[in-house]
Amino acid sequence: MREYYIQNNITLVVSILYTTLKQKERVEISHLAMMIPLLMDENIVALLNDPKQYLSIETIIATNKIPLANYNDRYLSLLPQLYTAIAMMLDIMAITMCDGCIVRHEGLNNLNRLTVEESNDRICSICSATNRLIELIEKKNILKLYNLLKIEL
């Protein structure tokens, strides 16, 4: 059973990476690592997908103190899935890496089926939330975000 959850998380991480790279030409691994635990939380995904909500990353953190209390543990436990997803995407030549950033590659189109309408509802919801979260953190300093989320490396 544990293997299923690991595979499910890797699929979700690949979807997040795919969606991020469809929106941005390149993304730093540190930004992805910070985003993934937020996007694995169904309540935060629902909040991000609510068009009526005016949000900032600070608002999300402030209104989700209890779910984010163990954020550092989630962050550390999801790093292996992030690295596995990146390795898989590098293997199929969907992405390339340069200077600590993941760069979109023409092969990214090989993954188009990930976000088509017949995909899993959770994947579609997470992909939609990913787009909004990117907008919220795009111009934020990564060190400030890591401090806000109390990430300890």
C-alpha cells in the first residue's frame, strides 16, 4: 500500500512540475520544493482554487497555521519525490537543468496527457492551484518564503 502512495505522490509532483513549466520558462528547484507541500494539502488547494478569495502567500500561511504546523516535516519528506520526478523527466528528455534551475524543454509536450480533462480530479485541481500559487510567489524572495514557512534545512 505504501508503494501506491509513493507513486501517487510522484505523479502529483510531475503534474506540478509540468504545470509550472507550462507557465514559466524555468523554475528553481528551491521554489518547487517549497510549493509542493502546499499543493499536497487539499484544503490549501481548495483555497487557491476559490476565485472569490483574495490571497497572498502570507494570507495562506496565516490562515493555515495548524495544517502548516508540520510543514518542515512535509517539506523534507517530499524532497525524495521531487528528485525522483525530476530524474524521470530528465530521463525522457522532457526537461533540462541549468544553474540549479529546471528549464522547459521541447520534450515537455510528451507530458500533455497529464492535465487533459479526463485526468484525475485531484491532478486537475492541483494543476489549477499550481498556476495561482505561482502567481502569488513569483516575485517573492525565496529566503523570505522559507522563513515564513519555518523551513529548516
